[in-house]
Amino acid sequence: MAQGGNDSFTKILLHFDGADTSTTFTDNNTGGSAHTWTAAATAQIDTGIAIFTAAGLFDGTGDFITTPDHADFTIGASEFTVDFWFNRAGGDGGARFIGGQSDSAATATTRTVQLNEGATNVIQGSVFEGAVATTVSSTTTFTATGWHHVAFVRTGNILRLFIDGVQEGGDVAFSGTVNDSTNAFGVGCLGELTTLTWNGSLDEFRLSVGVARWTANFTPPTSPYS
């Protein structure tokens, strides 16, 4: 399936564009409602390290952005895709959250979809049904700077993780219903949890509900979604 763009399935779309050092983060999705994102600490727009025009810069010490829960983020039993670009800035051997929903205690039943770098420097995508997590982990480890594309996809009853367009971690079965959280959605963090925040840059963060954007290996996008 083609990558699509900013369409009816797009519920979050963060281009991370704007003036250098700006703390205004605009959600450009056209498939959902307007979501207001609030920056914590020194989270900011950065034009110096970018895959396209600019990116979100997070320093790993409490930088993140959040928006209140919304019906747009209800995944349920639908197909979905979370995709984004990342450029890590350090933190080997420690878990770092990239995005998702959770309460401040990281209670499993408040988590929905979760993206993170694990303690072994792999990228992981997880979904939660009740207190049970189902996770796909990359086989590539990341210990250096540089931009990489990630897509975490549910197609039917299968979860797939693509790193730079190549599937890693195999087909992982998931036939359940993703939790419906009432907690904030975070990027650079896991919802309302304010620890283990992302250290590096993020760009073109997109949540699509109701579509599996990719089901086989692909060439990563070469421009921002429109």
C-alpha cells in the first residue's frame, strides 16, 4: 500500500516546522480535530538538525510535547500506522520514549500505542490490551547519530515494524482491541509520564487510524506529507 499523506486517516501530523527555537508545535492533520500541543522544558523547533526543513529537538531531560486525549486517538480493533523520523543524540543502554499515551505512573491499562528505544538500543512498537503489552522490536541497534524512518503498523491481526523501509522483528500476532486511554498523548515522552524522555530529534510524526500504510518493504518518504 502507498504511504498516503495528510488524508482522512491522519489523526496526528507534526511537521515540526517553524522558526528556529520556536516552542510552538502545530498539528497539521486533516483527518481529525485540531489538537493543541504544549511544550515542556526546552522542547523546541530546530532548523539545524533536520531531515527536511526543521525538526523537533528534545534534550532527554524533560523535553516533550503533549496534547489532551481525544476520540481521534481511539484505535480499538482498527488497523493503524504510526510513522516518524528520528535522530538520536545519545543515551546508550537506557530506555527512551518516543510517543504514546499513558498516565503519570505508566500504568499498563492506561497505555495504548507506544514507541520507544529500548535499553538494548533497539526501536520498539507496542500496543496494550488491558495490562498486556504486545511488542515488536527492531533487530538493528542504534548507537550513533543519523536520521532513520520508523513505521509501526497493524495490518489485520499482525503487527509489523519497519526500519528505513525494511521490516524487522517479524510478524507479531495481535487480534485484540487496543486500550482507550483518557490520558494525554505525548511525543518525546510517553503521555503523562515525564521520565525517560527522548534524547534527540523527531520529524514528521504521524498517527493514522483505520489504515495500514505499509504492509511490505518500501522506500521511505522523500518529502513531508501533504
